[in-house]
Amino acid sequence: MAVQKRYIKNLGALSENAQKKLLSTTVAVVGVGGIGGFLIEGLARLGVKKIIAVDMDSFDETNLNRQIISNINNLGKFKVFEAEKRIKEINPTVSFEPIKEKAYLENLDIFLMEASYIFDATDNIEIRKSLSKFAQKMGKILIHGGCAGWYAQIAIITKDTPGIEKLLGETNVEGAEKDLGNPIFAPMLTAALELSEFCKLISTQGENLIGKCIIVNLLTNEYRVFEF
């Protein structure tokens, strides 16, 4: 089967086989805010089979500076349903399941069992821990991302790596947004790095971040990679 024209510009970086694998892959994005919005948009443009999006919040004016799905006309509307509208405009062949709920350890098997890859785009440390435990127990791949101010961090957790608790004990931007702010470039970069890690795993290319974390400092143009 030839690759559809809309995906031609993915080729070169990705093989035809990798693109076909994307087209058969179901993913979940937990958190449809700054990072999550860019993730959802990127995943739809890459051409995954299905996106499961989990978020109970609605848009407000403070989201307009960085959350790509927000606009002046959808303030007060639920993020997951607005994301669904956007994906239908971008790539209607991608199945989209909006879940307007808060993610708890007790309900993740209901919401996320279908997904092979789970993207952590939440700003809640307890939800992060629940996602990590669920992913490790069920053999899923968790791609973690967090950001604040000029800083971003990305890591990949599997059943064979330590859980996210160890990583967050080492370094964490959790809660830093209140002090450092969150301008658009931070979630945009974080999502891009999460998407690139996803594509490396799909296409079995390059050096991935399984069991590792990358910290990016945009003020000094430095980054650090370490095992956790």
C-alpha cells in the first residue's frame, strides 16, 4: 500500500514501514493543556491510528499564551472536546476518543488499556505516579514530559526501568510554573522532544531515552542526559 500524499513529508526521517506502523498505533495523551495540545496536534499530523485524550478541565484566558487548542472563542469549553474538533479538521482519518475525567490509578485500566504508548502531559505529580505504575504493570511505554520557564525535561519509562518516583526525586519541574511562568516555547519544545522519542521508538532508530532523562536549559543552550 502506497503512503498517502499527506504523509509524504514524513518519509526520509521515517521509512514507509515506520509510517505504516504509525497508522496502526493507538496512543493516549493525559493532559490536554500546553504540552498535551501540541502532542495531540503532532500525533494527528504524524498519522497515528487513534488518540485517547484524558482531561477534565476547560479552557480559560490564562491558557491563551501557550495552549495551541485554546482560542478566544472556546474559553470555558472542555479541552478534550475542543481537541476533538481540531483533530477532525486536521486529520479526520485519526480516531479520537475524548475522556472528560480526571485520571486516577483506579480508572486507568478503563481509559488507557487500548493504548500502546502513553504521553504524560499532566501537571499533577500524583497522576504522574499513577501513570508510571500503570504503564509498568501493564507493559505500556510512558513518555514523560514536563516544563516551566526556560526548562524542559523528557524521559521514557517502561516495565524494565525504574518508576517515575525515582526520576522526580532526582530532578523535577513540578510546580515550578508558578515561579518561572510557562511561555509557549517551553511546552512546544517539550512536546516536540516527546514526539521525536515516540518516532524513534516506532522506527527503531537512534538512541532513545528509555530509562534516561534529558533536561534542557534554553537560557544557556545546554542539556544534560542521565540515567535514573
